[in-house]
Amino acid sequence: MRQEKNRLWHFVLITLAAIGFIFGAGQKAPAQDQKIDATELIRDTQKSSNAGGGIDMAWWIPDEFWKVSLANRPNSTPEQQEMLLKVVHPYFIVGIISGKSGLFGAITFRPGAEIRDLVQLKDNEGNIYKPLADDKIDASVPALLGLMKPVMARAMGPMGENLNFFVFEGTKKDGTRRYDPLKDGGFEIDFGERVFKWKLPLNSLLPKQKCPVCGEILSGTYKYCPYDGTKLAGNK
């Protein structure tokens, strides 16, 4: 069981290596993106569990991930970056691995079609959404995800081969994001007996803040200092 847990824990590093291979990206975005740490961002956007002998992971891929990945791409132009972000922005994209650990560490993975039947996105109001049909998605999105999958397979072996991507509606009618990682909110991803929950905003995307009383450097998501209860200005 420890071996499977370690595989999920190191998935974040393998993700960076694989995406870096595709995009030629470094681990840090430039100064205008507040030096977002890609490792921390991926940790914030991935949830995993091996409870009950399961090997389950869900990875949310918001716009900010693509921005960080593209930031240091050789010969990448702002126009090219804007074009890619325009393609992915309307969607909520999640990658899922789901399986069971058996004898001698063997893993039996759920087929992608089975996960698709199970997976659903649930917002804070209790509304439930299913993945979009292929004909409801810009054709560039499956092409991009298709480019990622074989690289992940080479990097991770069977786990990478069984990483399945699902695309949901990600914006409202006015074009604003349903799940903005910089604003208060949250959502959950369910597939079968596994439920993963995200609370927003994401810590990795907000600058640190300093308590004016005790001087502690704190998460940008904190509203009060956990050491002395001082109300913080926050990052708005």
C-alpha cells in the first residue's frame, strides 16, 4: 500500500516533467505572474486517495496551469499563449486515475468509459454536471489533451496510460468562470465511491501576507491570523 501511496505523491513531480517536456516550461512563472510555483500549483489542483485499497486521483487543470506551463516556453509569443488560453478558458478540465490495488502490488484500472459514466462535477449550490459530449467541445481541446496523454504514459507507465481527461462547461453565459481559483468558492468531483473537494481560492495563486501584530508570514487565503486572531487584510 505504501508503494501505491508514493506513486500518487510523486505524480506531481512526474506531471511537471511531462508537461515540461511538451511545453519546454520551467517550474516558475515570470515576475508578472507573481512567481507562481508550478509544483505548489499542481499540489493544490490534485487530490488523491488510496482508502479501501483504491488508487484514485483527480487533477483539476485551470487556466493558471497553462499560463505557468507556457510562461517559459522557448520561442512562445504572447499571441500564441493567448490563443491557447482562449481555447481552454471556456472549459473545466479534469484528469482522473482510478483503480484497485491487488496482490503483489498489481493495479486493476477502471476503463475510461466506466469512469465517464460515474464522474460528475458538483458546485456549492448542489448543482450536478456531467462531462460534455465530444461534439460540444472545441476540437483543439481533445487534440491538446491527446498530446499530453502519451507523454504521461511514457513518464508514468500504466498509471499514465490510465489517466483519463474529462471536460465540463467552465464558464457562465457572460463568460465569467464558474470556478475561479482566485475567488471564494468551491466544488467537488465525484466518481463512484470517491469524492474529492476543493476549497477556493487556491493558496498557491495568492501572495503571502504578513500579520501586522505578530509578524508571521501567512497563507494568502487566511482571513485571520491563526496565532493571535488578528483580522487580516487578505488578497483581493
